[in-house]
Amino acid sequence: MTGSDIAQRLATRFDYNRNIVLPNYANGLVGWEADLVVVRDSGWAEEIEVKISLADFRAEFKNKGLKHKILQTGKPKTLYRPIGSRAYFVNRGLPTDALDEWEEALASDETDKLSYRGQVHSLRDWRNCSPHHCRRYWFAMPHELAEKLKSEIPPYAGLFSIEPCQWNNGRVREIIKAPNLKQSQKVEPGTVSHILKCAYYRMWEFEKGYRKPKVAA
């Protein structure tokens, strides 16, 4: 069973005729690429992470520790890099507070630099958290792997098992129900528009042969 098989069964499970279901959404709902994003008519959204091997599941927590903290606690305070050098601020008589805070964050051992966004997330202060767009977070995996790992699923996530079925690519079974995450909010119209645009442009890339269809990992 491939990641594509699992994603296609999940798309049916989440009723892609009624809800928006998009695989491999680069921005995700928390900030990382999502294997599958679901936006319901109600405005609440869910994210599904597809895993087809034990190593893939282990790597999720090793490589995306900040993501999983955000799922539980919300987004930390975000610092944007001020435009211009210190001399730029001083020569124009501008306050250097933002620059001081940025440099202090860079010097901290507890700072995770997200260079692709030009931001620094300060992990020292989680008191000023902001919501993310993920109402529920799920893992989905083949039946045998799900049975093996169900005791390791964190309390803020749910689990889907994809069981073999002779008529299609597999039957989806909910093993652990994903709870509603406290630090979540409904998807903003701009985000919904971006998700739909991603699907639109991807369709034309496939049509023109610029890329091959890809559904999940």
C-alpha cells in the first residue's frame, strides 16, 4: 500500500465532493507541508499525516519538534527581521528596539531559525501564543503499522488505519479519534483561496506535463 493509495481513500472518507481536500499542501495548516489538508464547509480544517513505515513515523517527531509543540500550544511569538542595518536605524534617528530584540533572539540557544520565511520563532516565551488553523490532526497508515504504533500516538492526534479491501485501495477505520485542538481557529478566506489556487495551478502543471501527479509521501 502506497502513500497515494492511503491519501485517495482518505479523500473519499472526508467527502471531497463536499469539502476541500488537497494533498501535499506546502504551507500546511501549522506551517509545514501537509500530506493532506481538509477544509470543511464549517470553516474548520484538519490535517492528516500519512506514514507508511516505522522510520517515517519516528522521523516526524525528530525533524518537526516545533510543529508538534505548536499543535499543542499554539504559535509562539514571531519576530520579523527589521529591514536595514543598525547604522541605518541610528543614522535616521529611528528606535532600535526591534533590531535589539531580533539580535537577542539570534544569540539565544533556544531559538529555531526558520530561514525560508525570514522569521525567527522565539521558544523562550510561549505566553503570547496565537492560534493555528488545524482543528484536528491525524496520522494515517496501513493497518499493520497502525496496530503496532497506536500506543505511541500523542494525545493531541488521532489515528486512521487503512485496511486491505479487495474492491478498492483500502478501507479507512478510525482507531483513535482526534480531539479538537484548543489553540485553533477557523481557516481565513485568504488561506482557503490560496489552497484552491494551489489546486488550480497544479492541475495546469499536470496538463502541460511540467510535473507528475503526486499524492502524499
